[in-house]
Amino acid sequence: MIAKVDSTDGSAAERAEFDRLAGPLCAELHVHCYRFLGSVHDADDALQEALLRAWRSRANLTDPGKFRPWLYKIATNRCLTMLEQRGRRELPMDAEPDMPAAERVWLEPYPGLGVGEPGPEARYTARESIELAFVAMIQQLPGVQRGVLLLRDVLGFTARETAELLDVSVASANSALQRARARIEQHARSQAPDDPQTRRLAEQYATAWERADVDGIVALLAADARYAMPPLPDWYAGRPAIEEFLVTGPLRWRWRFRPTVANGQPAFGTYWWDPERSVFAAMALDVITVRDGAITDVVSFLDPALFVRFELPEFVAD
């Protein structure tokens, strides 16, 4: 994504140089904005606005060698501004129980594994830092703490660089980082989607669904597994509750699953049998979390519009 600029603003050479510098950074900046905001659509807006602002203020950059941190500063500030204007995004199981339904804003899934090579001070790999649970925890942090944690522990900027990007003192940045780490330290890493055990488990999960084998599905779940379906606020915890939901709900229909990857985790486009059209139609994007050889979380995003971004078909033949 390159900034859409007025063709009369700047020379062709200036635009070409800006695109040369900004182009390779767009993918990692988009992921940064997503982690910050919990929404792919909000990340689109934040990145486009950041690129436009960078283009308009390009004369302020005196050292092209510092283009990357300069652009990250602009994007981070834009995200902080958007946080003040938009609701906090979260997963149903992380939502505050007393929050009015009209104020709930759900986290969105992100296609793929994440991008970018973390710096030497990073604590998380690119994949770990985009997991649903991690991004959901990030959404619980105040803006500056969120920024410090992402810049230091995810992107690997130094303490001094982070302070400069956020326009705070090094002491303030370090203090915010300590508070952020204390709130997010319980994050447990999931198994990678290309891990052989994870691949086998994901294949077994999809096969059990397509066979309407509730016992097979439940056997793959951890004892304390959770199942959520945003934008519905309800969610289920534990094997018995999930089994009852499956039997009385979705397993009354036929299903087909198509594999993909979301937030660095195994995922499936799920399709239910539509008897009127005699075809399997897009229903939800299921993102599963695997830890210690069992499925601990299933988040089923009930939004077929997501399939386009994940390059999944709208229909699957019988």
C-alpha cells in the first residue's frame, strides 16, 4: 500500500524515492497497526493516513537512513489518536461482562503469519506477536503502555529509540514497559501451524466436523477449552458445554472445511450445506489455538465477508 498523493504535489522523482523507501515497510507497518488497533480495517486506515502524513512532512526528514523509525513514529501516533476515538476491541471471552452490547467491538482476524524480523531486543517472534490471545491482551493496555510494549518487545527497538518514537523520557518508557509486561506476562505461546503435531490435529478436527463426529471433535479439545463466535457475545467453556452446543447447534447441518492461516494459527473457512442452492456456502472463519497437543480455543468469526481477504471461495461444491 503506497500513499495516494496528489499528482501535483511534489516531483515525479520525489514520489519515486518516497515509494522506494516506504514500499518495503508497508506490510510490517500494517501488522503493527493491526496489533495496536485489533482491526484489519482500522489498520488499513491508520497506515494510509500515516503514509499521507509522511509524504506531506517529508521535508522534515533530514536523514533518509532514519526513514523506518520516522515512519513508525508517524504510524504509532496515528494509532494512538485512533484509540482515543474508537472502542477497545477484544474477544468475547475477554470482554467485560457488564459492558452494554452496543459498546462491544470485537477483535478481527489477520491473514497469515505476520511479517518482519524483530530486532535484538524483541521478546516475541513475528508469529507469536500476532496470535489472537496476544493481540487481545494488547487491547487491555492503555495507549502508551501498548506502544512501548509493541515497539520494544515485538519490534525490538531500543529503550532510547522507543522513548524518541513516543516523545517521552527513557525513564517513562521503561516504567510503562514494566507495567505493560506485568499485565501481559501470562501470555502462553501456541504451537505453530506448520508444526507436524498441530497439522495432524487440525486435519483431524476438520475431518471430525465434516463427519459430524462430535466425540471426535471433543476428544481433540483441552479440558478447559473455550469456544466463541463473535459478533455473538456468548461463549462456551469446557468440553461438556462445548459438546452440548455442538450437538444442539451447528452439527445439525453438514459442513465442509478449507484450511488457511490466521494470526499465525491454524484456521479454516467453514461452509454449511445450503439445501436451496445445493451448495456449501461460506459461514465462518474458525481460528484454533493449539497448546500441548490439544485445542485450547476456537474463535469462529461469523462473517463470510472475511473470506475475500483470506482468499477463500464463497461456495464449495458437494
